Amino acid sequence: MRVREERMQGHGSVIADGKELMEEDAKPEVMDAGLIGAAQHVEHYEIAGYGCVRTYAELLGHSNFVSLLQTTLDEEKATDEKT
């Protein structure tokens, strides 16, 4: 479970960076740019994770999971495009 704990810490630190940014005293346009960057950071983290898991499922012959994971990956990419 150590790998899972480290992964969760990684994701948590990405989110914590965004929260920390929100406490800064910055001009609104600077804050907006920073928050957009933080949101993209989270999305890219998730895209990497889903992309890897989808590929593992494909390599292991779990075709029933590949399409579900691809759908989630596509949704994450679409969210990234909106930010």
C-alpha cells in the first residue's frame, strides 16, 4: 500500500498548492491565472494516471475496462481544454 499512499500524497500536494495560492494577496488577474494553472496541474495529473491505467488494462487484455477508462480519460482531457 506504500505506492498508493505516495500517490495520494502526490495528488494531495498538487491540490494543496492551489489552496495555498488562494491565500496569497494578488491582483485578481494574477490570482485567476494562478488558479487556472493549478486546475490544469490537477487535470494533467489525472490524465497521466488514467492514461497509464488504461494502457495497463489494454496490455493485460482487459478490454472491458479499456473503453471505460478511455471514456474517463476523454472527459479529463475535455475538462483540461476548458481551463
